[in-house]
Amino acid sequence: MTDAGRRRRIAAWVLGPVGLVLLAGAVVTSRTGYTTGTVSSAAMEPAYSPGERLLFERIGAGEVRRGDVVLIDGQSRYQGGPVLERVIGKGGDRVAERRGGPVTVNGEELSEPYVKDGDPSGGAPAFDVTVPEGRLFLLGDHRADSMDSRYFLRERSGTLPAAGVRARVLEDRTGPLLLALAALFGFASAVTGLVLGIVARAARRRGRGPAVPPSWGPVPPTP
């Protein structure tokens, strides 16, 4: 086998498996780490409108942050389906609002540039609650058109369990983009490895030349 043939064979053995691992890893990570969904109501306008397709990052209860827009299990609310709402308070937080005034968390006014029409109240009654541990207080961005924690205050201060969070809206798409590039590179590497392997095998066969029948010497005459 020539040096070129050896190099092709080594490249095939490296690129093929590496490409398959990259491709499989990117596909599995994409399926387990991300999901998509469609906005079904106007409760999160103006940021998210009905019919809009969103990309979500799957997270656990311990990864939830204040301000996250999450897809959470509505339990007995909303016909038991998941709901898209913004996390305002976590376990131990005191969340309050005077009628027509801003929402406060632990006595600090929230800056909420995302609320529709700049109205953080939406005409809802005043409230003042402490979020139980392991639970979340959630509000919609369209406060005048959102059946959120404010309307279920008798049920554990309107909160939902953090364990019910399925995913959060992904604003930074760097992660999925890198996964897509990894999958593309893996596919290209696997195909390149396969092609190089075929070429090296064909060259090796050609290098052997045609088969030559064995020579047994002259055949003695039959008496």
C-alpha cells in the first residue's frame, strides 16, 4: 500500500467514527435539551403573540430564575394543560402590588418594560403574598388579559410548584446553533470518512494486480 493509501485509510478510520459520534451527540442533545411550542393565548403579549412558534430550553426546578418566561404545568388550572407565564417570585419572596401600582418583590419595585401598554396592574385587585418554598408566583405580560397567580390567591397564594416547570423560552440561540453546526460537521466527517474508506479499499485492490495461477512445472507425459 502506498503512503497516500495509508493516509486515506487512517483518515477514514478517524473521520468516520468521530463524525458519527458528533452527529449522534448533537441529535440526542437537541432532542433532550430543547423543544418547541406554539403560543395559544394573548396573555404574554406584546413579547409573544398567539400562533407564534417558540424555542424552549428544558430546565429543572433548580434552574428557574426570576424573570424567566416558563412553560409550566397548570395542574387543575387551564384545563390541566401547560401555561406560558413569567416568573415573578420564588420560594420565600414577598410579592405585592397596590391596585394600579407597580409590582414589588421583597419591597423593591420591579422594572417591567415588557408589560403591555406599560400597565403592570391591568386592573386586578391588590395583593400581598409570600411565596411558599418550592413554588413560583407567575404573571402574564398582558396583565389585563392574563389569568395568572393573582386570580388563584386562595390556592397556596396563587403559586404553582417549581417542579412543574417543563422549559423556559430561549432567547439566546447560540446553543442550538452550535448543535446544528456540530451535527453538520459530524455528518460531513462521517461521509468523508466513508468515501475515503471506499477509495482506499479500491486502491488497495488495484495495487494487488490480477491473480496469477500457480506454476506446477511441466507435466510428465503419460506412459
